Amino acid sequence: MDARGSATLEIVVLFPAVLLATFGLVQGALYYHARDVALAAATDGLTVARSRSGSAEEGRRAALTFLQRAGGDHVLPASLVTSERTVTTAKVTVSGHALSLVPGVPGWDVQQTASGPVERFTRVGEP
């Protein structure tokens, strides 16, 4: 049996699978990086929004500033930051899309929320 050319055939069959696996790993890494950046921005915004003298708008601006420092649209394209603050709680949500390796196809949706109690003075026995 003549085995000439079998290595070429194996490469033709295996190379697309290896390439697909490599792109899949990189796409997954981009998704998890975008999630981490969104959570860090939401946490940074929450820290400002929940401070005693903070506001929802200041928290939103802090999250946007963090996103810009972290790479802006190069990390989390089409990002949107919302912030809410009540008398007792504050919440900051960062959403957007992870980068996509396929041109013309939007990346996976990313949404991360950080919430916590607002810093305030209370009396003994008061919630």
C-alpha cells in the first residue's frame, strides 16, 4: 500500500478543526475578559454611588471613566451604563457586547451588575 500524500490529506482534514478550536478559545477569552471589565466598571461605579455623598449620576460617570481607561470600545463595544440609587441601596449595571472575531457578527451580550447598601448614619436599633 502506497502512503504517499497521506500526510497532506491528514493536514487538510485536521487543520480546519484545529483552527476552529483556536478561534473558539480566543473568542471565549474575549468574552470572559469583557465580563471581567464590565464587572470591574460596575464595582467602581458602585463604590462612588453608594458613598454617603455620592449619587447615581456620579456612579454612572465613574463606571464610564473606568471603561474608557480599560480600553473603551476596544474591550466592550456598544457599552451602556445605568445607575440607580435609593435611600438604602445603590446599583450600577454595565452592558455591552464582547468583541467578535468574525467580521459583521456582533459578539455575545455581556451584562454585569454590582449593588450594595448606601453608606448612611443610623441610630441604634434602626435598620
